[in-house]
Amino acid sequence: MNELRFFVSGEPVPKGRPRVVRTKSGKSHTFTDDKTAAWEQLVRWVARVEAHKRRWQPTADPCEVEIALRGLNPRSDVDNAAKAVLDALNGLAWDDDRRVWSLLVRRDETLAADGALVIVRRAGGLEEGARA
């Protein structure tokens, strides 16, 4: 299978800025805010179900990714919304999101409901270091 396609219902959540807190011992701890973490968990769950159905295995091959978003806050950046989706797919669609060689992200109010339509394709023929 060369394509993994799924739709995640709900308001897309852009990747929030990492939060850093210091413990009493002086150590720093970085974490993702709850809203972003919940969205990433939902994306991962939906993707896992679809990957299982399609027998998709994480790939080390280059990938092309399309993400269409409906219901994203107008003040939110699409690149931060894409980052949340890509991070959720690490270890599931690919071994690491550096495998993403091509990325198309768009707001698409023609989708039937708020959410994110995600399409991942193994990009046959793309080699490391290849030029467009």
C-alpha cells in the first residue's frame, strides 16, 4: 500500500509553543499543552486505525503529505497545524518526520465537516539529496 488516507473530526489544533517549567531542584521540564496533546493523540489514534486496516507500516522512504483543514481558527498558522499532524504521525506513518519530502497544507472549507483530511504517500523515485 502506497497511500494512507484518513479524516480526523474536530477543530484542528495548531502545535502550541513548548512550555518549560523549573522544578524545585532547578531542573527544567518541557511539555506540550493539553489542547495540543489531545489533538495529536486523536490524530494518532485515527491514523493508527486506518494504518491497521490498510496494513501500512512505518516507512523509512521519502513521503509526500497533503493536509486539508476545515475549522482552523482564522488567526492560526497552517504550518503550526501541520506540525501537530506530522508530530502525531512519527513512528506510525514514518520512522521520523524528516522523511517528509513534500508537504501541501491548505485551508479547505469545502470539506464536509471541521477537521483534517490527511494523505500520506510513499514518494517512489525520490532519493536523499534529490533536487526538484
